[in-house]
Amino acid sequence: MPRSNRPRGRKAAGDDASELDIERLMFGWRRAETRRGVSYTVQPISAANARKSYVCPGCGREIAPGIEHVAVWRADGVLGDEADLAGRRHWHTHCWRIA
């Protein structure tokens, strides 16, 4: 009989890793990037979660609902996290890569 290589142990109760995994699945993988000495938080937006239209600051064209893109905001703003989130912009993924 073949041996199973899957772990059989259970995670401990109160483990927050499952909550984090669910958040990442729902909202994508946030990452930090630095451009020209400024730190930014980059949040991928899946096509399923893209429900509104936006204007990309990189090319000036519309990001239609249902198009995968990224939301970008400063990670090191002096006015605080709420002001940084209010100043976020939605970019085409390609436009952000070449910016």
C-alpha cells in the first residue's frame, strides 16, 4: 500500500494564519515597492473584484469594470494611513510596471 506524504496534524486553535490566508485570497497579495525613493503599497485587484471604472494616471485611459489592475498608495506619507488610503490611485498593471 502506498504511503501518504500529507501531514496529518491539525493547526492549533486560535491560529490566525487561516484568517490571513482568507484575506489574501479575497483581496490579493499586498506588497511594498519603492520608486524613486518613495515607498508605495501595491494591492492587486482581480477581475472579479474590479467593479468600478477608474482613470489610470499612467496612461490617462479608462480601467473598465472587470479588468485586472493594481491600486497604489504611499506607504510613508506624513499625514497618516487614512490620508494615504484616500490618495490611492488605480493603475493598469502594465502602466505601473513601466512607471
